[in-house]
Amino acid sequence: MRDDTPRAPTPHVRRQTAPQRWEAVDLMAYKEEGEAPFKAVSRQILFSEPWLAGELRYFEVAPGGHTTLERHEHAHGVMILTGAALCLVGEEVRRVEAMDLVSIPPMTWHQFRTEGDAPMGFLCMVNAERDRPQLPTDADMDGLRALPRVAAFLDGRSA
């Protein structure tokens, strides 16, 4: 799923221009509208160089927002920079906040849902070559909802 569109070389140093905004880094939509369920999420690709073999991205989820519930074959390394959220990884629901680290193994259901009145921002490291996310089927949702804590999370109730 790599984008091989030719790009101008990335400057070696890109200064922060505002909180969580950097020179020569585009602020983009998280995903295409209608592609998958999510609410109030933006993304920025901070590093995506062929010689890195990985990509470092910054996501920001507005208060009341959430990322897509999904899984895929590639893993993620996540560091929460700002705010707080409830985080689903597999069958575990945990509260995460600034400087917490989250490891998301391959083929593991995951989602972030903000908590509080501040946005939650996080860095996400992934492989440069990666597969498309898979959305849960009805049977997958039944399996997730069989776990009371996960069902509460999915329903937006206190987990």
C-alpha cells in the first residue's frame, strides 16, 4: 500500500510551527469519508523516506472522537503525546495518557477513544510496506461484545 508518487526531498530539519504542526508536513484527513467509521481524527506523515523502511505519523483525535476499529497484518508502535483516551488492544481496554506507549501486534483489533475535553495526539510508527486495514464483520463484533469490558468500550460506556 505504499505511495510511490515522486516527492521533493524532505528537509533534514523541519521546525515546529505551532503545537503539533511542522514545516513541510501536510495536515490530512485520517481516512476518506465513508471508507471506515471514525470521528474527528487528523493525520500528518512526519517521516516517510525509502531508506527508513518505516513511517512515523502523528494523529490527533478531537474530544469525543475515535479512530477506526480495525486490524491488519502489520504492527504499530504508538506513543501518546497529548491528552488521554481509552485504548482497545485485542481484549484489553486501558486508559492511556501523555508519554504512555502502546504496542499493537499484527491482526489485533484496536481503537482509541478520547477522554476529557482536550484532543489526544499520538505518534504511530508502522512499516513502509503495509496492508490495508480490515474492518470487523458481524461475527467479529459478536465475539468482541461477548467480553463485558470491550462491549462497554464499544458502546461508549465507562470501560
